[in-house]
Amino acid sequence: MADSPQFTTRQQVISDDRNGEWHSFAERYGNEAFIKRIRIKYLRAFGAVASPFNAYLSLIGLETLPQRVSQQVASAQRIAEHLNRAAHVMKVNYSGLGYTPQYELVGKYFPRGVGQILSFLVDGSADNAHRIIDGATVFSYVPNIGDARSLIVGPARITHREVPLDARIAAGVSDNLIRLSIGLENVDDLIADLDQAIANAY
């Protein structure tokens, strides 16, 4: 590497040509020549640096993060409580509900709420769970979590599809388990969407 022209050729990008000082990456950075070349030349050339406007949007996102997460957590709590009373729902997995084994720890470690992720188990077959997922219109069928949009998936078909059946069932991921990631939509709209999707699936 030390003899390669890309490291030994003197480069304007790391030189001070006004003062007649020209350097190669090998001369200036020694053992760090490779990583410095990537950072200084390619990172800039390939455009992997945020534009000023994108940086501005990212800063706004960081500045409003507490407000957005607070809304998502409050919505998740309401949805979990609603699903806990809903027809065809056998179980809701959300630590913010009073009956969960870890509920005493929630108040100690999560005084503002336990997060925006929950799952629920429906009766019937896997087809019923699939119809609920397919019937939701406000929720998006996307496997990631923590989005501004509310998301719905069946873990058995998505995140756990490669896990052996016995191990998956032992972990509580059955074919009729549905996972939600709650976003920023109006919570009443989300509840209504789940209600209609469940009603139409049976």
C-alpha cells in the first residue's frame, strides 16, 4: 500500500498550494493513510455528507424527539389497554399493563412509559391474523420499528421466519401473533383501524 500511487502521489486536497506545501497521504498520515484517504477523498466525492438542508431537518428531528416519543408512548399505552378488552384478542404483550410479571419494575425504571412496541395474540388461525394485518389501512406493513408511521407485521412471517418452529413457539411467537410499532398518527384513528381490521377478519 505504501508504494501505491494513490497514497504516494501528492494531493491538492491535503496540501497548502498557496504556500508551496504539497503532501501525499503517505507522507502526511503515515499508517493512517488508507482511512484518511477514504474520509477526505471518497466521503466527499461520493456525497455521503448531509446537505445543509438535510442537516437542518435532522436537527429539527433531534430537537423534537422527546415530544414525538412521548406521544408515541402514550398512544401505545391506550392501544394496549383497548386491545386488552377487544374481541378476538387473547393476550396483549405490553409491560405497561398492570398484569405483566415485570409491572413493578416499570414504575421504577420506566416512569414515563415503556415504549411504543407491543404485540397481541388473536384467536382463530394464522389466516385470521393475516387478514387483520392485510385489513389495516392506517398501519403500514413494514418490518422495522421506531418509525413516525404506525407499523404492523406478523413476526412469524417476518422477523422470526427462519427460527425453527419449536424454538419460535417456545419464545411465544406463534402464527397468530401480531406486532405493532406505534407512530404519530391520531390514536383514535389507529384504534378504529385495528377495530375494523379485527372485525372484518372473522
